[in-house]
Amino acid sequence: MNSKNKQSIPSDLPRVLIVEASAGSGKTYALARRYIQLLIDPGLAQDEIPLKNILAITFTNKAAGEMKERILEFLKKISLDKFKDAEEKANLLSFGFLEDNSAKEKAYKIIEYIIRNYNFFQVQTIDSFINLILSGCAAELELSANFRIKERYVEYLKYSLDECIEKAADDKHIAKVFDNFLKQYLYIENKSSWFVKNNILETLKSLFDAQARHGGDFGKFDVSSAQIIRQKHCVYESLRKLKQRLPAKGLDRRFVGALENFLDKNDGIFDLNQLSSKYFEKESLPLNKGHTIEPACKDAWRKIRQDFARIAEQEAMSLFNCYIDIFKLVYDDFRKFSRNDDVLFLSELNQQARGLFIKENFSLPELYYRLATRFRHYLIDEFQDTSRLQWGNLEPLIKEAISSEGSLFYVGDKKQAIYRFRGGEVNLFDELKVRFRDFRPADIQLSMNFRSQAQIVQFNNRIFSRDNIKRFIVAQQPKEANSAKFFTDDDISAILNVFAGSEQKPDPEKDKGFVSTTLIECKDNDEKEELIREKTVELVSELRGRFALSDIAILCRSNQEIELVTGWLIEKGIAVESERTLNIKNNGLIKELVSFLYFLNSPVDNLSFAAFLSGQIFPKISGLDSEQIRDFLFGARVYLKADKSFYLYRHFQKIYPEIWNKFIAEFFKNIGLIPLYELVVNIVEHLGIFKNFSKQQGFIMRFLELIKKEEEEHASVSDFLEFLDDAPEKELYVDFSAGNAVKLLTIHKAKGLGFSVVILPLLEMDVSGKGRTDYVVCQELDTSKLTLLRLDAKYIRFSEKLNKIYHKEYLRSFIDELNTLYVSLTRAKEEIYIFIPKVAARHSNIAVNLIPEGYLSRGEISKLKAKAESKTSPIMDIPAASYREWISYLKEEFIPKSQLENKERIKSGEFTHAVLSHINNLEGVDFEKTVNFALAKARAQYPLYRGVAKCVKVVNALLKSKSVKELFYLKNAQIFTEKELVNRSGHTKRIDRLVITAKEAWVIDYKSTPENKAEHAAQVREYQDIISSIYPGRKVRGFLVYMDEIRAEEL
């Protein structure tokens, strides 16, 4: 960031300082500078470095890394007195020192201290900090001190659900819970899926996430599905009786028709959706002009309307009762299984920590003792995205700190609060000003934009100005003031308050920039996509003449949009870097490898084998061209039609036996016998994948890394393939260094980043009171519990109470959408291109009204710039990795087949071998005493062996045999038994007996019989080669001692 006109934050800060930092205004700079101020504190002794007492909390690991980098950069500048200019120096050194040397000396000491005590350099995410707390309190959680953190909890949840379903056969209580659920599922929700368990599991996952975000337990509404069914019967009967009492004339014909239609098509069990006519929503019976109706009918209709409202509220509030009952059963098992495995899950860390803090016997001094440190200063980044649960865990620590000369410094921007779906609570930003009013908090706004050119800054100033947002709200207001989507004056004030500090000043040195906004006239989604595709591809083709492709970013709302736009660009040969192109599951070679693994795991899978054969890997290595393979596959169809048990691999064996044996047979035989990682490494090496597809190394290596990472949890081929099907997307991405390709990413992932050119191909607003789930979590209905409410249009129509709740959620969603637009429009540095379709996914696009007339474009496009190749480093081709042939190597670790055929002979050979290993040099020693000593040692090794007497005879015979005797009776020789050596490759080898004389070295190996003599000889020669390199001046001889034949043989 340019140091000129830098926004200065006073160094004599109060205990609580709030920094409101709009987009591009330098919040990382502000945080790093504050961290430096706390380290170089003039109130501390020169040797005092309070690194252990400062905690900086960021939103992501990437942000933590950037902040650490910035802190160290500042310390380096201060210690070396190397600043860009005098203004930067003055801004960083506003600590009250009289001499610069004091700051230089202190900064140097701090750097040294950080290097030696890096573990105390606490700049981390809140999850990392909470994990630190839980690690010190593991016993309280019934876990070991070395418990593991896992991300994926779904497998445990699924297993726990299966356990509950199984227990329902014997447990009446569990059976009743599932029975009540099925009644609601069929008669209240009116669902008819055959896969009910899948629906339950999806809801349980959603409830687990909700509980982890908000903390606390779920509470139920005291209404059963049976009660609702009875009420519906009563309402139906009331409607039927009302119909009979209604006069023949005077009522609106459409109402009468709707009532008759409902009564004819339904019975006592109905869905509120079936009351679709708007006349059912009217407070009074719809009469024609000049007509009246008897009071009894009016009263009956009023009561029916009240019943509609009651049913709507009870159904909306109780719909998740059955799911909560199941969740509580499943969650108990879930906790038991996770404790048994000594596991906590990442998403529940804050919830578990909250459970610790609210315990009566838990105290902060105890926590500080367990952490072995005490934090006095807290710095929090992206505070607008902090959840109430997270704040609840931090609050007692922060309160204690600022009450004892500590401080709180939090930075954020309410306009960029786009993580409410993760529990982010933007209202905390202002609430803390009230909570800490006794400490006189200071509020600073950073209003200078250092990211964008002036024209972009001014465009956003106009779009998010008070007048324009107010105009926009009025333009999209529904006509009916009682609509749930109608904003009151208080609502409008709340929205305007979020954007109150949106106006920014551009950096004086950045006086250019270009903004282009295009309204897309379209009738439907198909036409919209086609028009935007043409414009996007044309625009990127034009921009690549002025910018490097890597300078261009296309921001989308969802992964589905990214996939769509990625396809457009790839089709035109434009290099793209997106989650789709970097996902290993979308890579062609990985798909072929996965198909091969599916085939090996289940050879009857003809489709997977065909997919592997017809890919790129197999034709390249086998020599079969694509036409031959295509002819083979189409020819096999004849056999498949004639014989349904036809297996493609057998037909391939028959047609191409040599190719099968050379490239497939080994893997076919060894599947399941060796670890998956070694198997796939062997496949990659044997099929020449690195050699033939060197540019795909990144994807192959990521695939191998994933297999290695998951081998503990998913060791078998089938387990891994099942995991791969549902693996989280972030596990599947390849981390690429920056290349010359257009970047495609979601708006949420673009937050905090800046790009030279930004394209927004689908700028839309989709406001909904329902959010991302089928329910909203309501704590205002019962503050002691988390309650779930189904906000559906069919309920809101009849209940004022639900209408108000929906309105509140709709307001929050509206602000979320505006915040998302703000984030997307403030990423560009030099140029931004916006396409606004008039049709959104399901309705007209209200974002069209956000841009004022006559304000669609401003500024001038940039002049021709250098191409990417001139500013990027040359690409280095790294040679493909080479792996050893693992299958044959691992076979050395297993007992040969020949040995397994005669276990008794093997035991005898092992015992005899053990006796000989304890006999050194027999020259000049008592033979009987030496043999008895060796025999005692061998017995200790094999206490259960019964054939000792027979082995003693063999040993005596061997040692008296002429050919063997000379190997044990030696003068002036150094003897080693069971000597371990390492070959050139780093592999350990063990020689049974090694004799070293002045001129020779003898390698002696014991074998039971001469079977497999060639292998035995090769083994001894390998040992001879090792000894030759250790004793280069000696003659190395090799001997095989055959114990069963009582003889030795020199090679």
C-alpha cells in the first residue's frame, strides 16, 4: 500500500478501539501497526517484549499468514531504518520515543525473540485459538490430551443413525420416535420418498450445523402431529358445514368455486397449500356489493380463519419436533462414538468451548494456568462476521483483560458482512460499543481507498449512497403495505445505517479507472445464458490484448455459475483457473484412474473397465490405438447381448493376452493385498502416466496425497472410492501457483482480494426470508433453547405472527444481498464490467433498479499493457517423479509360498538358525559349553518349540561337518552374527554370519534346503556387493549353509 496520505491511527489508544474499514482501506495495515505498537510500547522496559500477551484473531488462515508477514515486514523496516518515505516512517514510529535508535534496537530484539519463540507469535483463526483452549481442557471433555480434530462428521452421524434404526427393533421408545416421524412425514409434510433415511440424514446434518453455529440445545413446541391432524379434520368439517349454510346468492362466485373445489378434492387430511385461493386469506367473507350475510356465517368464518392461523403456526413451529427427537437420539450415540475414537469435529469447537465456559466450577485463572499464558491485548479482524457463539467464548477473556489495563482492538466493515449463513452476527459490531461504554470506546473510520482507481471508487460511492439505496428500496417495494416484503421506515433506517460510512476518498495517485454496466434484455434463463455467454467470451478476448489473463477475475455467486462460465471459456480455448478446472475429480486422467480402481475392486464392472480402456492412459502405454479399442468394445456388445453374465475383462484377456499380462494382470492379482497408496503409485509408474502426461503431474500428485492422507480412515479400495464420491470439494483442489489464466471464484472467496479487472457476468439479487435451509433458528420464541421454525409461504399467508418473523428474516436477507453486491463491486483495481440480466433464476431481477439511469458507464479504458509473459517468471519443467516397483518390493516382506507349505520344517529351521546365530568363534573354546549357551538363548526366543532335541543333533552334525566346520573354527578373524547393513538405496539387509580376516571377507547365509537356489545365490551376491564397498581391499566370498543337508557350498 502506498504510504502517502496514509490514514493514521493514534498510538495512545483507548482500551477499546473500533476501526471501521471500508473495502480497500487498509485494515491489515491497521491491525499490523497496532500489533507493532503493543510490542514497541514506550511504557515497557527496553528488554520487555509482551509477545505472549497479545492475541490476534483472523477470519482465515490465509489472513493470519498475511498479517504475520506484514508485522515482520514492519519490524524489519524499523530495525533497518528502511522506509519508503518519511511519512511512512513517521506513521510507523508514532510511539513516543525520543530517538529512532530506541525503536531500531527494540525492533531488532523483537525479531530475534519471535524467531526463538515463534510458538508465542499468536496470530491465528478463532478455531485455532479455541482448539488451544480445548487442548488444555481435554479431560473436561472426556478426551485424551492428544485428541484429534476432524472436519468430516457426516460418517459418524450416518453410523449413529444406522445404530438408532437398528435399536428401534428392540427399544419401544426409539420405535415410537420413528413411528411419530413417519406419521408426520406422510400426513403433515405429504412426502412420499422411498428413501426416507436419506431425508432424515440431510436434516440431521443441517441440525448438527445449526447447533454448532449457535450453541445450546434444541427445544420443541408442545404440539404433536396427531393434534394437528385432528384440528385439520375439525376445520374441514367446519368448512363443510359453512358451505351448507351459505346463501345461494350474494357471495363472490370465485370464493364459492374455490371452497367447493377444496371440499371436493380433499378430506380431513389436507395440506395448507391446497387452500391456494386468495379468498381463503380474507378476514371476512367476500360478498358482492349490496349483499349481507347472517352473523352466524360471519362468526363461523372468523373462527375458521383463526383455525387456519393456529394450524399454520403449530405446523410451522412443530414440523421439526420429530426430527429433533431423532437428532437427540442420534446425537447421544454420535458423542459416544466420537469420544471412543478420541475425536472432536472442527465445526463444533466453539460449541464445546461454550460448554466449558458456562460450567460453574470453571474459572479464568484455571484456564490461564492450563494455557500457560495470559492474554492482555486482543486484536480481532473481520469482526462483522463473528458469531454470537464465538463472541460468547471470547467475551469473558476480553472483559477480564480490559479490566486490568489490557485492550481490545477490532476491525471490520458492516457492509461486507456476508457470512450470516455461518452464524455471523453483524449487530455485534455496534452492540459492543454499548457493552463497553464504561471504557469509553473510540470509533475510527478508514475512508481512503488504496485499491481502486478513482472512477471505480466514485461509482461505488454513488451506488451505495444514502439517496440511491433509499431510491432502490422504494423502487422494489410491494404495493401492499401488509406484505411481508414491505419495508417500514425503521427497516429503511436499519438498511441505511449499514451503508452510512460507504463513501470513500480515492488515492490521489489513482485518478483513472473504467466502469461498464450492461443491462441484459432477456425473456427467460436460456436466452439470458446465451446472451451473457457471448458478451463474456467477447469481453475476455478483448481484455487479453490489454491485460494478462491472470489479471482478470470473473466473480460468480455460486459454484454452479463458476462451472457454467468455465465451460464457456474453455470451449473458446481461453485458459481458466477455477475450482472446476482445479478439482481432481474433473481431471480426465484421474477419472481414468478411478475407473481402473473401480474395475479392480469389482471386475464385473464392465462400464468402468471400458472407461479405462477408452481413455488416454491405456492406449498410450499399450500401443493399441483408439480405433482398435473402439472396435473391441463395440464387438463385445454382441457377446453381452447373447450372455448377460459376459465379463469384458475375460474377453480382453482372450483377445489381448500379452497386453493383459504386461499391464493389468499384476494389479488384478494384488488388489486388496497391498496398501492402496502403494498400489496406485505402482499403477502410475507401470502405466507411464508421469512420463506420458508430464503436464498433469499436479493432479496426479494431489490424488496420491489424498490417498495417503485418507489411508487411516479409508484403507481399502472400496472405502476410498466411497469417500471420493462424497469428499468435500476443498479436499479435491490442486494448489496451483499463479499462472497466466483467467481466475474464476465465488464472491465469498474473493472477499479481501483485489484484481486489476473484474467481470460480474450475472449480477443478481435473490432475496428470501427462508435463507439456505428449510427453517430459521428462532431464539426470541424461547430464549433458553434453539427453536426451529419452518417459514413457508403457505404458513405466512394465514398467520400474522409468522408474517412478522418472515419479514424480519427477509430484511436480513435483503441486507445480505446488498452486502454481497458491495463486496463484488469493490474488488476491481482498474476496470470493472457488470452484466445485469433483467430476469433472475425464478423472478425479475431487482438489481436492475440499483444502478441509476445515466450512470451505467464512466471513465476510460486502460491503454495497451504488457502481456503476461513479460511479467511472469519463465516456466520450469520439473522432471516427472520416478517410483520403485512396490509390488515386488513388498513381496519381500511376506513369507514365500514355499515356506507356508511346511510350517514344521520352517519352525525347525528358525530354531536351528537361532542357535547358530549365538555361536561366534569355536577356535580355542569349549565346544559343548558354547553350544549349550547358544541353545539356552534359542530356547528363550522360542519357549514353545517342541523339537529341540532334533535340532541339537542337526547343530552338532553341522559344526562337525568338514564343509561347515571351517566357517566356525577360525584364527585371527573378526566374526559378526545377524549383522545389519544398509545398501546404496537405504534399505536394511541382515547377514546371518560375516567373517572378516586380513585379506578376505566371508558372507555366510543359512538355508534349510537348496530349493530356490537361484534366489538364495542372488541374495548372497547382493550381500557380497555391500561388503565389497565396505571392505574394498579384501576378497569377498559367499557361502550357503544347507542345514537339512548338513553341508556348506561356496558360490
